[in-house]
Amino acid sequence: MIQRFNIFLLIVATVALASVYILKFSIEHTAGEKRSLEAHIGEQEAELSLLKADWAVLNQPGHIAPIVTRHQEALQLAQVSPRQFGAFTDLPMRPAQPDAGAMNDLFEMLEAGVDPIGAILEEIQ
């Protein structure tokens, strides 16, 4: 009986040894993949910083101005005038007090399930 028990323990030890050996190589493979991914990420970050530097140089007005003057006729670009954006006087002034009647009407419409924006859009069309 002791001999059978020893054989059983020998088999269990061999299986445990094999499983630990397989686990070790699996972990080493995963660590290698992690190192290669980290190296690839580092390369991409370096490439990205280089591309950002190139973009900063290419967007400088001193670099763009000769290109614009060379292609002025094809692009038909004109300088922006401040009047194109409007003036502060064109903006409506904020009312001194909110219109309580309009707010009550809005809340009543919302409670009734009416879409006030949809009603305004239907009136416009």
C-alpha cells in the first residue's frame, strides 16, 4: 500500500512540476508581449511629438503667407473685416426682469406634453 501511495505522489509531483513549468513559460510569453507593446507605444509617442512639431512649424503665418500669395488667384481669399462679425450694439440687451407670464406658459406647455420648440418651428415653416 505504501508503494502505491508513493507512485501516486510521484505522479502528482510530476503533474505539478509540468503545470508550473507550463505556467512559467506562459508568464514569460505574456511579459515579452507587454515589453513589445510598451516599446511600440513609446515609438508612437515619439512619432506623435515629431508630427506635432511639424504641424506647429507648418501652421506658422510666416510659412503660410508665401503659399497664400502664390495661390491668391486660385483661392480668391480676402482679409477678414471686423464688420463681418457684427457689432456689440447688434446684440439684444438682457431684460431687466424675466417675463413671468411667458415662463408660466412655458411650464404649462411642458406639463401638457407640448413641444414648444416644435411649435415655434412649425410656425416658421
